[in-house]
Amino acid sequence: MIEVRKGGNPFGSHRVIEPKGVLPQPASRIDNSMDRIWDNEILVDVDILNIDSASFTQIKEKTKDDVEAIKKEILSIVSSQGKMKNPVTGSGGIFIGTVSKVGDALQGKIDLKPGDRIASLVSLSLTPLNIEEIIEIKKDIDQVIVKAKAILFETGLYAKLPADIPPSLSMAVLDVCGAPAQTQRLVKKDDTVVIIGAGGKSGILCAYMAKQQAGPNGKVIGIEFNDQNIAILKSLNLCDEVVKLDATNALACYEMINDLTSGKMADVVINNVNIPNTEMGTILMCRHRGIAYFFSMATSFTKAALGAEGVGKDIDMLVGNGYAVGHAELALSILRESKEIRKIYEELYS
Ligand code: NAP
């Protein structure tokens, strides 16, 4: 029997245990009890977690890729915080599951009912999560098969899973759906665009969108360090140039883009890597008054802000807001438009 309470805060602050007075994302511990919910919450039976890549990469490094140790680490984070917020990267991921209960205060306000299959579009770093069992760690695709329950707050975003795309593939794309949406907004006709981590999950979607926006006279340059992902990126033919570069090597990045653009540098640089210390490479590849978009969760605000100042770069730097209106539909539409991307993503993420 689930006890239902009234008077929950729309942003979920009623579940914050400590520190008092903050919202669920910055909180160090939130209430993840599932036998007592508020009438403005949605209770979901969760079957897959998609841990965001910066977080999963850090956990894999810490645990030396050992599956049992990864399980332990995830369970330990969730049991101490009531949510899956990586204490090092501060980032989360998303879940997919089946709606179990929609609170009375939300009836008639939202289009969900018990039995609907959804993906959360707000971060696991703020989502109350209670894991009963970890069934499998799919460490190559950052997904964790679980028996768990989660809560979506009144302001929590979600997407109903589409019928024409397998759930784990939808989830993989929805995890990063803010990136192609922001790329669509930022890239203009004839722009030169550099995408770092271009052969990864969000990088490919951004490259597709950047090429569409920049058009035939624009130039999309993909930077990637992983040989397999370079091969995938080249096979997709989305970039005018694909270069193997370590994005932590800022000077090498600068020199390469200086050569490829005859000194003009990039109008827009999009950072999609999963590792720290790529701020300076991003900044140096950007032209005067250009735009650097940091989608990566391994970005340090301090390093970017002080670094740009330190090299005298007057550029606009954008924090990677994971949300843009219509972002989920836009990302899924890429899978419907591009048979080539869909085929590769089905092989990788289904
Ligand atoms: P991904 O699939 O792991 O892609 C990252 C790519 O960068 C991979 O191909 C990776 O290679 C490559 N890379 C790693 N080190 C590199 C280096 N030194 N130089 C150049 N490339 C390098 O990650 P994703 O799922 O697309 O996510 C990208 C980033 O977005 C992550 O930081 C993730 O946490 C973040 N994210 C942000 C939001 C948001 O709301 N802003 C939401 C979700 C995710 P390997 O495969 O060899 O590592």
C-alpha cells in the first residue's frame, strides 16, 4: 500500500534531506522512499538506466572496468544519495520505465497513465531512485539493466517511447537529445564547425545537424581520438574533414584547425567529449566572437572562463543545457531521416 501525501513542491524540494533548502540536483541526499509518494509525483517502475558518458567513464576508470565493482559503486552512490549523481562529475543520465502511478494532483494536466512506457528527460542526478537489483551492466553502451523505482517531479520532463524505435536505442539518443537541438540553433549557413568527440553518440548527431545547418558551403570538422569511432564517423560521411586528435592537447588542436581553415578558425566549436581538460582546445579552435558550446559534462566552468580570459579570446561560451523545446522529437527524427545513422546506432545501442 502506497501512502500519498499532499503539498509537494513542483521542483521536488519536499524530497530533499540535506542540505535543507536546496533543490534536488545540488542536494547531497534526497528521500528515495517509494512506499510514500506525493500527489504531484509520477511513480515509475524502471528497467534501464543510461548513465551519462562522463560519469560512466569515470566509474569505469575508478573500478578498473570490473563489472562487480561497477555494480557496487552504482549501488553505493544511490544508497548514500537517494539518486544516481556521480560525486566526481556531478552528472547523472536518464532512465526508461513503465508508469506505475500518476498522482491525483497531476490528473488531467499531463498525458500519462499507468502502463505508459517513458524515458525521463531530466537528469538522474536529481531523480529519486531506489534500486532493488542490478541485473546487468552493459558497459560498452553505458546502460544498466535494473529492477528499480523512480519518481518524476511535477516539473520533470519525459518522453513517451516511440513504437518504431527499440527502447534502448531511443534511450541512448534521448540521453543526449539536447546536443543536436542546440547545434541546430547555433550553426548558421556557411559556418565552419568543429565537433570534438565527433564519433561518439552525441557527436554523430551534432555532425549530422551541423552539416544540415551549415549547408554545402559550410565546413564540418570532426575531431575524435578513438580509432573505431573515427572509422564509423568517416563511413557516415557527415564531416568534410575527420581528424585524429587528442582534445586535451590544446596546442595540437589549435594548429590543426589553423591549418584547415587558413587561420580563420571555427565559427562554432561543439564539445562532446567524455573526459576532462578539453576546455582550452575548444577555446583555441574558436574564432574571435565565435561560439563554444560545452555539451560535455566533464567541462569545468572555472577552466573555461579563466582559460579564455588567459589567452585573450572574446568568444561566447555556452553551458550545455540538456533541454531545448522539441529536443526529443528532433533527435529521434534524425534516426528516421538517416538510414545510415540508424543502422549504426541499432548495431551499437539496441
Ligand atoms: P560518448 O558517446 O562517449 O562520446 C564521446 C567521444 O569522445 C567518444 O568517441 C570518445 O572516445 C571521444 N573522446 C574521448 N577522449 C577524447 C580525446 N582526448 N580527444 C578526442 N575525443 C575523445 O559520449 P556521449 O554520450 O556522446 O556524451 C558526450 C558528453 O556529453 C559526455 O561528457 C556526457 O556526459 C555529456 N552529456 C551531457 C548532457 C547535457 O545535458 N549537457 C546530457 C548527456 C550527456 P572513447 O569512446 O574512446 O572514450
